Amino acid sequence: MRPCRPPAAPILAALILLSAVPAAAQDYPDVPEPMVFDMVRPLGARAGELEVNALAQTRLSGPDRVVEWAPEIELAVADGFAVELELPFEDERVTAYKVGIQGTFGTFAEGRGVHGVQYLGVYDRESGRWESSLLYLAGYRFDERWSMMAMAGVGDVSSGRDGGGRLLLNHSTFYDLSDASRVGLEVNFRSGHERHVLVMPQLHQRLGGHLSMQAGIGAVHSVELGWRPQAGLRIIREL
């Protein structure tokens, strides 16, 4: 397998864009992160915030019932600017290397909303390709109970000859049951000939101290196999 160097253009564009993100000298609304399409810390994270977490997912029916899981570490290197390193697995096999960069633009709607941008880069070990995604993020706190997070952009832009490029959409709505418990519904869509749709009801639960979990059972749709049930669990430790 030939080594693949990440293409300079998408990374440079993301870094230039993120370098314009102002320091976060304001209060931000409390908007949860989706369970499946993970963010690099919440928007408006403060410098020095550090988190380690791991998400595990598996199909509950069909031919590809492997366990996909990924440990990762996230660090806010400055106010409103965070980076992550992730190691995706399928069962016991490392499938890719992943990096993430996320910046916060600020608030809107009198402080109820917050928005930013996220760049994700993935080196696929099997194909030897580097794939890039760039998304706009917008969160909104409606009241003390209801909030939402929306993400939209272009993903799977590949260093290979075909170039790739898929529309990515992710929307999550949350309801706070208490200070320690939230429920939500996450919907994810990826366009293309391998079109993917995920619907994931989920529970976010603080377990005490700086430990929390997110768990859900939903369904995923693919062109070849239709709808199948899928389960996921993320364990989070803030340091």
C-alpha cells in the first residue's frame, strides 16, 4: 500500500478559516453534542478543556454486524478552538486515522444561538486515501428544556482520482429531563450512490463526577440493505 500524504488545499483552507475565529470572551448557550456525529468539544469550549471518550456502534441485523468503535481525545487549545485525534476500529482492526479541528464564531439571537465550523480529516488505511469534510455548525437553546444542534457541509472529499464529495446533514433535538439527564433524537444523512440515513433516539446521562454516557438504539438505512436496527454507546470522561 502506497503512503498517502494529506492534500494541502483542504487543510490549508480549514486552518485559514479557523484562524479567523475570535477568542471566546462571552457566555455560550448550553447545547448538547450529538452522540453519533461527534463534535470536537461543545461550541464555545474554554482553553484547557480536555476530554477522552469512545463510541461503539453495531448493526443488530444484516451481514455486517461488526463492532465499530473509536477512542478519541479532544482538547480546547484556545477559547473557542479545539482539536481532536481519533482511532477508528472495526472489531480489533484499526481502519483509519482521524483528526478534527473546530472553531466557534460566536453567538446570535441575543445569546440563544451559537455557531462555528468543523474540519475532519480521515486517512483510510485500506484505500490509502485522505478524505476531508467541512461543516457549518449551529446550535440553539429554545428554553430551559429544549435545544437543537444542526450541522451541514460537504464530506468524503477524497485525495483519489474521483475526488468524491457528499452532502452531509446532521440534526439533533434535545429535551432536558433534569440537570443530569437528557433525551434526544439525532438524524444523519449522507448523499451519493452509497446514500446513508441514520435515525438515533438517545439518552445522555451524567454518572457522577466528570463521567457521563450517551446511549441509543435506532435504525440505519442503506441502498442495498434497507432499514436495519443499530445500537450505540459513548462513554465520556472530562479531565
